[in-house]
Amino acid sequence: MTTPNYSDTHRLFLQAVISRRFMTEDTAIQLYAHVMPFDQDDFTDFVNTVNDSLSSVELEIRRAQDEATGEKILALTNVNEQKIAQVATGYTPLELEYFKHLLEAIVMADDELYCISSTAAVNEAAKLKNKDNKSLQLTKAGAEDLLTRFVQDKWFIKSETGALSLSTRTLLELQSFLKEGYEEQMQECTLCMDIITKGQRCNVAACAARLHQHCATRYFENMNNPTCPSCRSPWDGKTLIGLAPKAEAPHTIRRR
């Protein structure tokens, strides 16, 4: 199907996306349906046309699924993600340094937990150093305020028990940064091939199979005796990647 030329309809849709930045795919389809009859193939082409217009300003509408719920998401993201400062705008150099420090602590968390406690995050502020290995001054109160901002800006998710984990925004906007900077730590879902920080993993330690909860639900839906999609060993879904629901993250950071 030929991709239509960029028009006022595309501009109106883009304005709506910019005002929201993140939305469910259902919401995006509703916006699209206001301007023309819905067709999935046409909608995909429509979004591709908008993305073509955004390439010169290093922005892109990307699709993803929420790791916890499986809900489909559309997000306007900065594709120049090699430098966090160009993605996570609105922060001072000190605040960005703290953000990167926490990001690394979450990615490097022991046993594929991919989270740290809020207490541990605040304590990490005292360990900040610049390139010359000199300590950076960030008070406990300042760190607590920053954590609140990071969560409000949707860079991190904070659970009911105070555990901090990576958000859909972070996984989308810092996708290449995470994969290239933490190649050994970042895992991909065996089925959808997207980054996974929450889900299930194979019981066999040597097996690399990892599945999002929503991917596992679909894959094992009609199996009476689920088996690993990679090694075919029995799969009980009890061996997790990420923190178990309502569990507390360790109050000290243990890195892999």
C-alpha cells in the first residue's frame, strides 16, 4: 500500500501526540478515527508518514507494550539516545549524574531483579562522583525530591513497597543506550524480542529464555503442560525476572 503524503490530518494527529507524549494504542486509534475511517494497515502507514516527517528533528513515534499489563503503548520518543542529556532534558548536570547512577544500579541489580529500593536510591546520592573522581554534593532531601521528579516524569516506576524500576518511557527512549551500554545485563523476551525487566524465566539456569507475563500468557494459553520455548524443560512460571508483586527490594544495592 502506498504511504499517503503528509497532510493537515497528519499534523493534527501529531499535535495530539505531542500534547500527550504517551498514550495507549486505543487512544491513538480513537484520535485517528476522528479524522478518517479506521483500518489497521492504513493506521500503520499513517504513523509511518508522521515518523518520516519527524526524522529530521530526531523524534519518532514508537510502539511498545507495558511490561506489567501488556497494554499497547504509543510514545513520542527522542531517537538521539546515545547522550542521556539530550533525551532527559530539564535536568541539571548533577541531577543527570544521579539519574545515570540510579539507572545503572537498577540494570546491574543482582539476580535480574532490575530494581532498587527507594532507601537504597537515596543512599546512593552520597556516592556520586564526577569525572575527576571528586564527590558531588546532593543532600538526602535533594535526592528524595529528585526521585519524586523522576517518577513523575515517568523515567522510573515506584511500586507500593517503594521499589524503583525502569518505566516504559525509559525502555523506549533509552533502548539503544541500554542495549549497547549494558549488553551483558539487558535481556530480551524470547518471544517478542523487546527488552524485558519484568516477567518469567526458565527454571534451567543455563537457558536464556525470558518471557514477559503477557507473552507467556499468550504462548502457554493452550498448553496443558507448558514447556520452555527454548530448551523444552517444564515451565511453571514461578521463576521470575524482576521483583515479585508486593515484594520489597533489598535496602542495599547488590550488583551482578
